[in-house]
Amino acid sequence: MSAVVELDGVTRTFAGSPPVEAVKGADLTVAEGDYVTLVGPSGSGKSTLLHILGCLDTPTAGTYRLLGLDVGDLSDGQRAALRGSEIGFVFQAFYLLPYRTVMENVMTGLVYNRTPRRVRKERSRAALERVGLGHRLDFTPRQLSGGERQRVAIARAIAPEPSLLLCDEPTGNLDSKTTDSILDLFDELRTADGLTLMVITHDERVSRRGERRVDITDGVLAEAS
Amino acid sequence: MSDRRRIIRSRLSFRDLVTEAVAGMLARPGRTVLTILGTVLGVAALVATLGLAKTAGNQIVTRFDALAATSITVSNRTDSFFRSPGLNDVSAIPWDAEDRLTRLNGVVAAGTLSLVDTGGQLVSSVPINDPLGQSEFAMDVLAASPGLFDAVISELRTGRFFDTGHDERGDPVAVLGPGAAARLNINRVDQQPAIFVGDTTLAVIGILEDVATEPSLLDAIIIPNGTARSLFGTGAPAEVHIRTEIGAAYLIGDQAPIALNPNDPSLLRVQVPPEPRAVRSGVESDVNTLFLVLGGVSLLVGAIGIANVTLVSVLERVGEIGLRRAVGAARRHIASQFLVESAAMGFIGGIIGASAGVLVIVAVSANKQWTPVLDVQVPLLAPLAGAVVGLVAGLYPSWRASTLEPVEALRGGM
């Protein structure tokens, strides 16, 4: 299996006095189909690491390869293109456009990556059916429950068929029952679709569902065996 | 390095761009409407100004009556008027002015007019002094050539005008203005009643009803030039009134001084009606400069409104910007979306404003019973002007939006 993510001594330092090293010499390889949970308390550097993994930020030292591409070499526009086609994001706060329908929200994930309009509709509908919301296409996010909103966000993230699904505290705003159903969905996406999943969380229950667990403390990664 | 070429640049088709921008505008319809209002007012003011100036200018020209447009007055230039001891009236206008002018092509009628110096003698209609009532009046006595009555378009109530015969013979006849006739208590001329200017007796042969262009005749006693010369020693005509064919006023205005005084036409002053075209453009430029400034100011206010609202909306939509960046939008896509939104608001404002401006023009014209006049380009270009205003107003906010770092943008939630 080829590596989706390769971190080699990745360090992210924020300028200031004193400078803050949010991530220190991180080494990590994630293969296709892996289900990795990144666990750590707040302030441990997990958000910074997620930003680097999601090509939203670049390491100040070390190399990060996504699908073999050195992200540090890429321009801002190239990283945007890479995000649009290879990475699906699921955020704690959902980031759904409140005034657009569920369908339109999912289609937003395909607007920028050269998917033809007609294909966009088909794929978005398929993605929504995949997450169990095929009957809610014309609803707006306001009319949905928290769990349903997160399902819309997941549909938006998987619609472009990304190589990596990055989830940042995906269940942070959800109750435990809804959390379980979202985690079941993750399992299903992984086993049925072979999706590579990285989930950042501070919730033990979430991390137990993953296949590999990486702890992050003060910017240092440690994989539990 | 070859790996990098594998990355296909992200792209936002124009259709998608418009879709996203329209959706962004419709997300807050109330605010969008208020934002557009600024441009609506500005464009409406501009269109209405241009149209009303044109309409009013056209209207003034239309109302500009044929009378005024065809009448010319030639008089002596007073500053160069030569007066020397022993010469009472030296004038550059000859007694045969009427003959000289009626020969010109385009002249309908011409006649001289001068104030007769009667030495302050009072005028009466009865030869006796009535101790109980006023019977003597101070009145202007005017000397005229026969053609004057036609030249100033006068109408007779009764009797007749004097003619060349009266003039040449110096007959003691007079035509009364309606005001003079009323004061002298004369209303019939079939008996040729006599009036007395001092000791001079004149027979009244006609009474005027109205005079179109020379009101000084209304209260005066008008006598032939020959009579004035022989009885009162009038030296020279003071002015010439000319009525021309429509459109000939300018030409005659140029030719009349030469015809009257070939030696030195510059001694004469010609009063011609202002040229219609000059009147129109004069009015237009007067109205335009004032209101164009007002329209420009309201458009500027509209632009600032759009800039302000777009900036606020950028700050409010930071989360949306972050999300769009996360799903592949490049900086230029973010910038173009906000630019299209602001330009579209300007464009819509321009359309509504142009329509409102046209309605204002039509309403004002209907109210004043004018014919609305408007250049076709104005309402067509107005929406474009609105779009440009919106585009310019959106430059700074969209630049701000595009420079947001995705990590920063995704921090706040939505």
C-alpha cells in the first residue's frame, strides 16, 4: 500500500518572543485505508498539525509529503487545488452555508475542482445518500439537527472522492448517541469505500474506534502500539 | 518537480462564479436591497438630471415664440453717439431706413421709431381748459414710419394706420395707443377727432388695439415721421424695428447696420434674439453642472455604501471564506466572488436607478406638459456606470477577503 501522508521531522514554529514550537519534529506515515486518530489535550498542537496535514499551513522545518508531493514546494494556489481534489475536511463547527440547501452545500465541495456541473449534482446526491440524508436534499442546515448537519459536512468532504478525510473534533458539538452514529458512518466509509481517515480528537471514545492511535503532547507525536 | 505538474489548478467557471455571487447576495436580501439603494439614488439623480436638462432646454426652445425670434431692433450705439452744439439729433439711422431695409431678402416689415421732443407740452382732446377736471396729460409723442405698425405687429381697434402719403406730406394726423386713447377719452375716429399737443392740432385717424413686440406704443401718440419733422423739428430716427422671416433674424442682424449706415456700420447696435441652439445648450449646461455634481455626489455616497457593506460582509463571512479555501478556492476565486457581488449590486442599482430616473423625467414632463427628451445612451449606459461604481467599491473589500489566511479564517467558526 502506498503512503498517503509522510511526515518527516515536521516542525511548525510560530514567530514571537519567545517563538512557540507548536509541532516538534513529527514523523508519521499514513498508508491508504488507514484510520488514524490523533489524540491530545487542547494546546497540544493537534490543530496546527491538522492544518499542516490539510495543506492549510506549511511546516517551518522538515518535509510533509502528501501522495508523494512535497507540500512545502507548492504555491498557495497549488495547495488550494490539492485541498480541493485530495483532501476532505470535516470540522467541529460544520461550516455549512446557512442560506444554501443541503444539496448546494455539498456541491460547494465540487465547485472549485473542475467537476462538471452535471457530475456535481450526481455525486452530491450520491454522497448525501451515502451519509443517509438522501431525503433532505432541499432542506437548509437550519432545519437539521446537529448530527444531520455533520453528516452534510461529511457528504461535502467525501463528494470530491478525496485521498484523505481530515476530521477536526468531528463530534465535539454532538451528544453521545449522535457521536456513535457519526463514528459508525466513519467505519462504514472506511471499510466500504477504503477511505483514509485521520481524526483529531480529545475524546477517548472516538480514539478507541480508530485503528491506529497517535498521541500528541506539547507538539510531540507518539504512536501507541 | 514533475510531481507538481500533476496538480490541476483549481478553477471557478464564470457561471459558477455568478451562481455563488448571487447566492451570497440573496443570503442577506434586506441588506443587499439597502446597499443597492445608494447606487439607485445616485444613478437616478444622474439620469433624471441629464433628461430634465435636455427636456427643459428643448422646452424653452419650443416656447421661444416666433415673435421674439423674428424681431430685431437697431439703435444708435450711445457711447459713440456724436453730439455737438447746434446739432440736436445726429443719428446713424437715415430717414429712409424703412426703404433700405425692406429691400433686404428676409425682411417682412421695418419701421423707424423715435421719441418726439415736444418741449414738455401737454396733450388734450378739447381746446378749452376745464377747471373741474383734468383735461391735459403728459404723454409720449412718437414719430414712426408707416411700416412700423407691421414691424411690431400692431392691431387696430378702429380707424386706420397712417401711410406713406401722410408721411411725405407731413399731414397732422395721429394714431393713438389704447392707453392714450382711454386717457384722452377718445373711442371713435369716424369724425376724426382732434387732439392738441400744446398748440399743435392733430387729427386722430386710428386707435390701436394691441402691439405684440413694442409696448411703448400702447400709451403713446404716434405721428408720421414727416409730421414730426415739420411740426416738431425731429432730427433723426432713434431706432428701427425689423420683423424678419423665421430663421432670417441672424442674417438680417448682420446686414441691417450695413444697409442703414454703409460708412460706419459699427455706430449701430443690433439686438437680435438669442439663437435657439445657444439658448438650449446654455440652459443645459446651467442645469447640468449643478445637478451632475449632485448626482455624482450621490453616486459616490452609493459607492462608499457598497464598499462599506461589502467590507462588513467580508468580515462576517470569514468562516465561509475559510471553508471555500479549504474546498479548493484560490485567492483569486475569493476576490472575484466578492467583486462580482459588489459589481452586481452596482449594476442592479444602475438598472433600477435608470428606470427611476426615466420615471422622474416622464412625471415632471407630464406635470409641466412638456415633451420628455432623453438621449438613448443615458439609460443604457447608466447600469454600466453602476456596475463600474460597484466594481471599484468592491476592490478593497475583495482584496481583504483574498488575503485572509485559511487557517485564520477557519478559526472563528461560522
